[in-house]
Amino acid sequence: MKIFCSRANPTTGSVEWLEEDEHYDYHQEIARSSYADMLHDKDRENCEAVPHRATVYAQLVESRRMWSWNKLFPIRVQTSLGEQVIVPPVDLENCPGAPSVCDIQLNQVSPADFTVLSDVLPMFSIDFSKQVSSSAACHSRQFEPLTSGRAQVVLSWWDIEMDPEGKIRCTTAPFWAHSDPEEMQWRDHWMQCVYFLPQEEPVVQGSALCLVAHHDDYCVWYSLQRTSPEKNERVHQMRPVCDCQAHLLWNRPRFGEINDQDRTDRYIQALSTVLKPDSVCLCVSDGSLLSVLAHHLGVEQVFTVESSAASHKLLRKIFKANHLEDKINLIEKRPELLTSEDLKDRKVSLLLGEPFFTTSLLPWHNLYFWYVRTAVDRHLGPGAVVMPQAASLHAVVVEFRDLWRIRSPCGDCEGFDVHVMDDMIKRALDFRESKEAEPHPLWEYPCRSLSEPRQILAFDFRQLVPPRLLCAEGTMELRRPGRSHAAVLWMEYHLTPECTLSTGLLEPADPEGGCCWNPHCKQAVYFFSPVPDPRAPLGGPQTVSYAVEFHPDTGDITMEFRLADTPDSPLLSNKVA
């Protein structure tokens, strides 16, 4: 479901509708918006706006976890000949990154994952009752670091005072900066933001620095300076622009995934069991470093396919930085267009994939690897190994702590009857989206499992894509009391019989049903309809029925999950693309 918000165009005074996505920066909207711009010049001095004032706050931190969303770390590869290290290219290390905001549920980041280097700093305020310039600007705050460390990340949020006296206040502060954590409101339309400094910088406890918030018509960004920008206005005034390609090709979760050394070690473990010195390895994934792992593990003949020119350019730089440009054959071509000449007339003995493809939105979209495996079958030699050798689709029924609210009707809100809006949204959902799964990074949205995880479908990559449907029907028994909000689905990839990687649950649920989700992947959430009433007593259905089909002609999966006490309806009535 698309979410839209409105803002005043400072040039025309008209109201624009903007689609909300992961790159939309509400901090920037505060920085440049003014309700007064909607009024005529003669009225601006005497107007009163609601909300009245907004203030943006920032806190400087050191965080290896969050920094791993923005930079490529050295990757260590343990081999029989000792340790090899994959190093990032110099221009990737020096790149300031992408200017788009990283908005997350900051309350779900453990305090153990970052070290606070500064107090909470009020960076700038906007009085909406006064005219606001849309020109680029910067706002600096001097501070003394609370401890020594490496400045890497700026955490940012805002609050709004609805009235001039500040009696009615709305804040997006995380729990550690909230004036009354017990009264915190959960929100998904306004979240906290993570900004990455252009480069990490050492800071010394007690040694004064300036944190500078910059903004123009498009972005907000931060810099750390030893002197005030008033004394050196040219420092860091330009908006950061990625010139290394990596920040344009890899999103933040993908950076985190590549930097996950435990995940890399799992691939090394699996590769070590199937590789031979005379193996001919073909790697098929987008922007993957598996070809480098294969080379370091002793394979002399390695081919890797990149269909994107930008990804091809990035990998070539990584290979050059590691002196591998003559060791790994990089092919810029769609996999299905490969020829024997591309592979130097060799037959592939190991087809390798993570699998990861940049066009994938839902977990099963990476089954594109199966189609690639089918397309290149003529290039595989007798007894060729495919890794991963198989995949499986899994599901579990959950109760969300808060995410259910995005599908819950509002009813009466502060004395306003919004049932008309509720009915309109319900009709839109019933038309299509109520029977579709949608991607969410569930590490940001706590939930409890009410059922045991269930394998729904299996996909054997050792075989070609079958011509017929793969179907599954069954029921899932609810083992814990709770409100059944949704079924969550994810993929597991079986690299070898002994090694499996999950894009969903990473470990069994705790005794209360608490779930630990893969932080680098989005899981698929199929919301039940209607949303359970939070005021109703616990109880209700004891089972959830499901019917799932994989359509090999399109790669689509159609599904329907149904609570046991809902009226009978045809299963598989809608499609999930």
C-alpha cells in the first residue's frame, strides 16, 4: 500500500502530494517547509501556524554495526595456506556515501550496538509562523565528547510544538532521549534517522568539536569540524555524492550482509566441502564476492557474471584492489546469454550463488537463481555441483507488538469520526492488497510466534525448473495464546546438506515466543483480515489453514492464509508477485 503525505510548495504555494519511501527525509521537510509560504505576503507577519515550531536533534555515536551499513570492511578468508583478506578499493573507502536518509526504528537498535560520544544536541529550530528561506544552510553546535572514540554516525530525530506555549508536543525521540519513556507512542510514518559522516574521525574526550547539520533543497547531511563553519564556510558545504558506485548498487542492508563475517564463514565452510583445485566455478549473483572466496580457497578457474554495467565496474575495482583482475574472469552479460566462448570452452563443475539479486523485493524473488541455473544447464559438466543445492519456503504465525497498527482501522480519533477513511482503505485492501504479502524488516518490529515454523514448499536447484505447479496445503496449529495478526514467510537456502542459511528466523523462538530475525533481509508479512480487536479477550482460532502455489511460468507465488474461524472462501484467489 502506498503512503502519501502533503507539503506546501514554497514557490507556488500549492499543496503537493509526495509518496513516502525509504529515501524520504522528514528532517529535510522540517528544514525547508513553512506553512506561512501558503499565505499571501501581507498575511505572513500576523499568521499563526499549527504546528507552531519544530526542533531537530542529533547525537554523535560510534557504532560498528551501523557503520557496516555504509562502508565495506576488510573480509577475512581462512584457507589451508593461511588467512587472506579481501580489502575495499581506496575510492570506496574515501567515498562519502549516498545522501539519502537511513530511517529506522531506532528503539530496536540495542544500546550495546553503539557508544554515545555526545549529549543530545538541539541542532536547529523552525518557527512555522515565520517565513522560512529555502536556501541551503548549515547549523553548528559546539560540544565536548563524552568519551574518546571514533565518530561515525549521527542519530537524529525531531519534536514539534503544536502551540506557541509548547504545551502540546509531539516527539520522535528514541527511548533513551524521551522525557517520559512510559508514554512513548509507536509510529511507523515518522521514524528516527541515521546519518553517516563522510569519514570516521577520532575524537578525544573533553576536546571541543563542532557538529554541523547541512541542508539544501533535497537533503540533510552532517559533518564534524574542528572549527566553526562561520570561520571556514567552505568546509563540507557540498552535499555528499557517491562516486564509488557501491552506495548506488548496494543498499544499507546489503552492505551489512556483505560485512557479516559469520555469514561469510558459513559460505567458506560450505565451499570448502565442494571445491577442488581443478574446479571450474561460475558465480551468478548481483555484486557478490563469492568468486573471490572461491579463488582464495584454491580454485584457479573462476568466472563471475554481472549483467549490470555499474556492478561490473564496481567488481572490477574490487578485483584490482586485491590483485585479482587477471585471476577471476568477469563477464558483463545476462546469464542466459552466456556462450561457450565466454567460458573459454570449459564446462562448469560448480555453479555458485548466494543467491542475491538487486531486483528482489520479496524473499522468494531470489528464486531467479533457479531460472539462471536452468538457462546455463548446457554449460554444466557431468556431475556438476550447484550451490545452494536447494531452498525452502517457511512460515510462522505471529502476534506483532505494534506493526498490526498499520492495518488497523482508526474509528473515532480525538473526537473525530474517521470511519469514512477506514471504509475507503478497507475497500482498497479488499480489492487486492489484503491477500498479498508485503516486505518488512522484522528486526525492527518485535513479534511473538504463536505457531511452530512450518516448511511450506521445497525447491531443488539440482534439477531444472519444473513445468508444473508446486502446491502445498495444510494447517498450522497455534501453540501459544495471542492475537493472530499475520503469517510471516521467508526463504532458507541449503548450501550443502550440513549448511543452511536463513533469511528469516535465525534461531528457535524463546519460551514466550520471541523471534530473532535476520537483520539483513526483509521478510514477507501476510496480514490476516480483519485485524484482531486489541480489546477483545485472548482466545479464538486454534489453527491457520494455508494454500500456496509456485507458478514456474512466471516465478510468482500465490497464497492464502485463513484463520480457522473465518467464513469459507476460495483459496488461492489472489496473486503475490
